[in-house]
Amino acid sequence: MELQFESTDIFADIDPRLQRLLERKSRGIAIAATTSTEKEEVAVIAKVNNLSEWLSMNEVYPGAELGSTLDGEQIVTGRIPVSRIKHIKKSSCVVSLKPAQALKATLDINIKETAIQQDLWAQSFLGQQGSGVVVGIIDVGCDFAHKNFRHADGSTRLLAFWNQDGYSNRKSPYGYGQEYKRDEINQALGASDPYAALGYKLEDRAHGTHVMDIAVGNGQGSGFAGVAPAADIVFVQLSQNEFTPLIENGEKAVESCFGDTVALLEAMKYIFNIAGDRPCVINISLGLFGGPHDGSTLVEQSIDALVSEKPNRAIVIAAGNSYDTGIHASGMVLQNHHFDLQWKIPHRNPRQKEIEIWYGGGDRFQLEIIAPDGTSLGRVDLGENGEVVDIEDNTIIFFTNRQSDPNNGDNVICVFMEPDLPGGIWTLRLHGVQVTNGKFHAWIEREDYSQTRFLPPHDNSHTLNTIACGYKSIVVGSYDDSKINKPLSFFSSCGPTRDGRQKPDLIAPGHHIWAAASRTATQVIRMSGTSMAAPVVTGAIALMLAEALSYNKSLTIDEIRDILMASTQKNFPIIDQPERYGYGAIDINGALLTVRDKAS
């Protein structure tokens, strides 16, 4: 394949993914509609210093208002025309503008089995069983008909179900999807096919059903309850359209939303709105890999703002399953020297590929890309972008070297490769033009476990889920409770954050967990992953909030965190890896006793 480097005139002082979208737009590639955007639109998260000005902009279709950051600015979501990205970014009210990104389930996909009536939780917990608390699940696949999510009289335990993947002409949250309240769900449960009654397509072995059962299943169908069986439920089904390529009028089209982080934030806001003044905890067993890993993303700042807005709120996030998958590398670039990152790409790889490299704002690196045959394909300096094209002038590689991201002041290099590039060992050469620190961290953003990886010397540290590095979220790793020594799960991601904070916060059982199987009334399925560990902690927090509520007390997010961390079991795992197990293994009854002692 004959390749050639070209510089571009794409505006470089914006997020690299927005730069890439503008580059594709400039080549006439259609920007297709998604469930939450029209044609030629992109879903965005913005940090603004003047909310009224943002809301008054004609080009902006506003979404959720997510609260104030520590510096007094507001985070919002919205939809904007791709043609107006540069104009909107230059607005005096816009501090930061980011497109949505794809989310993946934090599930170890190699461990799955089905069974009937297996033991989910052999122990019972003190307290109120989650009564009076709202548990929000943001995921894919909600089997509202499974008996574990129904009362004894057969009625639903769901207060609301927002299917973001559904299409409707009626009013829906933030203008897309379909919302169903309790009465509509109950009516559907009386139909011969309750899923069809709601126009809902539910797959077998749905991730969200399994996660929901661990947190709040009542055992009415399977015979074994989850952690908080008396809690009420709000489920938000994320759109699956964002994960698949779209075709527009027979032509290859680029999705206007790079995934679902915007929809994720709108789901959080929706759940807290439904909960109102009731205690509420939200589970997120989803994530992504690229990003700064320092808590500065607009998603993480939004989470911090939402849970700090009022007491009795918490958001629990799975740490990720990337401990030994080769997605992270780090090193030092010296003045007037270079550092080579080797990136292995399998032959016949049909996926788009991305890498992010974060380094200090006081440094100036150049990026050089070297093909597997040793050919240098060009360099980009700090504050520039470039592309590699084939003989038909199609962009094959687009890469940027953005100066001073507005959320942390650091520089970030992004490399986007189109499918079916030659396989082999690609080299990303970092040249130290002006170095005061030299440290960098690189992450691969990829779709599944068969994808690309760094060659050694990669390292397993800093492999946390991108959105699991915030200051107020509760981040959960996984251990294997089925073994005597209760070892850490081999897949459970490792901290610390890039700015040196300890994450995950704690660990919970996430290995070989049995919970409800979708499209059945009583069966369960076994899955493993930090996806399964997170809802254990979500259920535990629901129990804590219910216990405090029984004493007419509230718990702030800091109190919730402190109680969980102080009550963990410190005597296992045997190996000393606090960067993987945080403060220890969850002790639910210990946490409940602490709540009771503080409240009484």
C-alpha cells in the first residue's frame, strides 16, 4: 500500500476527535443521524462559563445541565451542527467542547455459562434491604419481565425505563428514545410478549439484566436475591446504534456520535430527576480506555458535580478488565532524544484503531509514525495535525498533537487509523524537542480483546476505565470469592490514576457470578468482570442509604466513601497490590453497622 503524508488546514485548537470529524467532513463523508442526533450533527459535552449564553446559541440543541465544577463553571450536553463546531468552540462562553465516545461493557467475555437456580448470594445482610432507595442501572439489556424484578403480585419494581434506543414521536427525555413509567410497564407485563408490547428488542444473555440482578434482584424467580432486594429500580437502556457503522444512501457514513458518553450523562441526570429527594445510587458497569486518567474528563467532572449536589447520592463505576491486555505504556522522553512505542496490529484487522498519548503541558514532543516496513510517514509538531493518504487520496491515518487540553493543561497526541491498514509492528516515535518533565502515558482505545496491543515494555499499571478516575465516584475492582484465598481476578484493572491517586477504591466479588438471564422468567447465567463487582457495591450503598433513612439521617458522598473504605476487609487478597484492590474487600455488614452506629 503506497502511503503519503500531508499536512491539513483543520482547526487544531479543538478536541482531536472533533478535528477528525471535521477532516472527514471536508472529504465529503456523510455524517449520519443516530438515535439522539439528526444528520450532520454531533452530540457533545461542554464546559461553559455562561450558561445563559450557551442556551441562547441558535446552533445548539441543549440537553442536560449537569451542575457546577469546582471553578464555578457549568457542564452541559447538547447537539450541534458539524459545520459549526469551530464557531461554537470559539464562543466566549465555551471553555471545553468534547464529542461523545463509545462505551463498552466491563465484562470478561470468555467466562459465560447458563444454569438454573444457582446460588447468587448465600449470605443475608442487616438492615432494610434497600427499602426506600432508588437504584439506577445504566446499561444494555433490561429484562423487566424476569420475576426477580417483579413484586409478589407480579407488578414491576421499575419506577421508570428509558429506552434510549427506541424511536418515538412522543415527548421523551432530552428528545430521543422512549420512556416508560410503571403503569405502562405493568400493562406490558400482561401481554403475551411483554417486550413486543413496549417495542423493545432484548437479546439473550443481556449484560444489563445480569448487572441489575446482582444489585437489586429479589430472588422471586431464581430463588436467590441480590444485595438490595427491596430497592426500587430505574433502568436506562443505552443505544446500541452508536457501536455499529452506519450507511447513508448506500455510501459509507461516519456516525455523528462517537459512542455514548453524552447519553450516559443524560441517563445519570434522568435517574436523579426520577429519584427526586429519595436516596439514589447509580451503577455504571461500562467504560472506555483512552483519556487522561486523571479525573479531568467532563464525564468525571459531571459525576463529581452530580453526587455533590445533594446528600444521599452515589455513583459506582467498574474499574475495568484491562490489567494484562497491553493497552497501556509509559516512559520518559529526553531532550533531543526519541522514545519508540511499538504498536502491534494484527493482519486483516477490520476495526478502526485509536491511541492517545498524554504528556505534560510544559513539554513539546513531535510525533513520527513509522510503518511496519520501516518507512517514515511524517511528523506532527505540537499544535499541529496531519494525515496519511493512499494513492486514491483517502485518509488512512489522521493524527494530532493538541496543545494544552482545557481541562488539565496537558498535551495530548491522538492517532486514528482506518480499518485494513497493513498489519505488523507500527512505531510511534516521540521526539523530545523541548523537555522539562518528559513523562508520558499512552493508551489504546479498542473494541474487544482480539485487537491491537503495545509490545513490551508496556506496563499493567494505570489500566483503569477512563471514567473511573474521578474524585467522587466509587470505583470497584474484582476478586474471586469462590476460591479459599480469594485472589484478585486476573483481569481486574490497576491504578493509580495518572495524577497519583489510589484507585480502585475497593474490591468486590466479580468472578463467576450467577445472576438473572434475560428472556427467561427464572434462569440465571454466569459472568465475570468488574461489571459484576460494581453492582455488589451499588447494592451495598443502597442498603447503607436505607439504613440511614430508617433513622431519618442522610449520608453525603464523602461519608459513604469513608464508611465503605473504613469497613473493608484488609486481610486479603494475600498479595500486596493496593493499586489493584484499593482499601480492601467490601464488608457489607461492617458498613451497615457503621451507618447504624453513626445514626443512632
